[in-house]
Amino acid sequence: NRTFESKVTIEGDYDPTYTEELLNGSDPVLKDGLIPVTIDHSGVVRKADVTKEWYQYENKEWANAVILEDESIQYQNNEEIPESNIESYFVWIPRYKYKIFNEGNYEGLTSVEKKEQTIEIEFESKDKSESNGSHVGEWLTHPAFTSFDVNGLWVGKFETGYKGANSTAAAQSDTNSSGSIVIKPNTYSWRNIRVANAFTASYNYRRSMDSHMMKNTEWGAVAYLQHSAYGSQTSVRINNNSAYITGYAAT
């Protein structure tokens, strides 16, 4: 049983007014159809005013954006966007370099805990010469960003779900329908799909935004950021919901 597990990623070209000095020019970029939002602790989503602070990576508050079900509806800054009109959630992964902490030599490793550590990273713009370190202690610009020469990636915030599915079985569909993609919590995860169909559905989801099925390097960029000073640094947990509903994780 293959799960259409995240992630769709997209890129953009709109420079927001607000920037965070820490990011060194790798601030979020947007394209038409991708709406910047803030999400409060109760889950309320509001359109972000991009002229003011709407993310702060220094405090582990990553930038979020959504794609709407009905894109003809216009929301004002700070206006609530109802969950019913959100098709997909995305989170921004800024471009960065990281200090190499091992060279893949795990001889003598007896437990994961013995190697757990904070990964040192520094955010950087694509206009800065990339770092090409290859040994412990040297810096390497993460290849997820250099392969596309971008300032960052918008990554699906949840597993990809199957739009309209009202049961686990209904979301098990080996098709390449890009119109069936939904990325939000409390939906049935799209499962039992071949890689070729997952690739095609992701590719055609939002071509104008360069949507595509997540690559291993892109997942690595998310995981490394999460294990840096700018993430929770806890283990990335598997979704253990027995009905394969998105937005859950093992405790």
C-alpha cells in the first residue's frame, strides 16, 4: 500500500514587503493563487498583511500560505479565511546552507539517540555563491535549493489527501487526477497510488507554480530545518491514524 505522502512543492516570484533579517534574502516568494496567511493557536486562518510581520523563523514561526477552493473570492488583510474555502496548505522552507556533521560513517552506532544533535544552518539568498563543502565542519548549500536555483520551496503542510473522499477506501485510487489533490488536515490520505501517477498528478496540480512530487532532497531540507535551532528538533513522527486521516502523528 503506497501512500501519496506529501508532498507537493511549488515555487514563486513575488517579493513581499516584509522581510526577516535572519533569512538573508531567502524570504517567502509568492505567485498568483497562493495566499499568504497566519494561523493562530486555535487554528483560525487569516490572510496575512505582507507589509507587516507574518512569520518569524527566529521564533520558529514559519511562513504559511494557502490555495483557495474558490479563487474568485477576495479576502482583505487580516480577514478570516474559512476552512471550507481552503484547498491546500503550504509552508515555506527558506534556502540555507548547513555545517556537515558526518560523512555517512555510522560504524559502531548502537542507537539513534547517540547521534541526535542540532544541525547548524545559515539562511542565504540564491544570489550568494553556494557553499560546496564535503567534509565534517565544512558548509554545504542544501542541494534541494541549488537544483532549482531558488530562494526556497513551498512544501505541502500535510500529507496529500483525496478530494471528496468520505472513507479510507474511497481515497485509495490509482489515478493521476490532479483535480483530486487536497492538502489539509482531517482528510483521507491518498493511498494505493503508483509513483508514476503521483508524479503526474503533482506535476499538473499547479503548473504555473512549478508544482511537482517532492524529491528526497527536498524532504531532507525540511527535516534538517526541523532539526535546527529554527525547528522543534523533536523526531519527525509517522502518522499513526488507523483510518489514514491527515494531520495526525504518533505521540
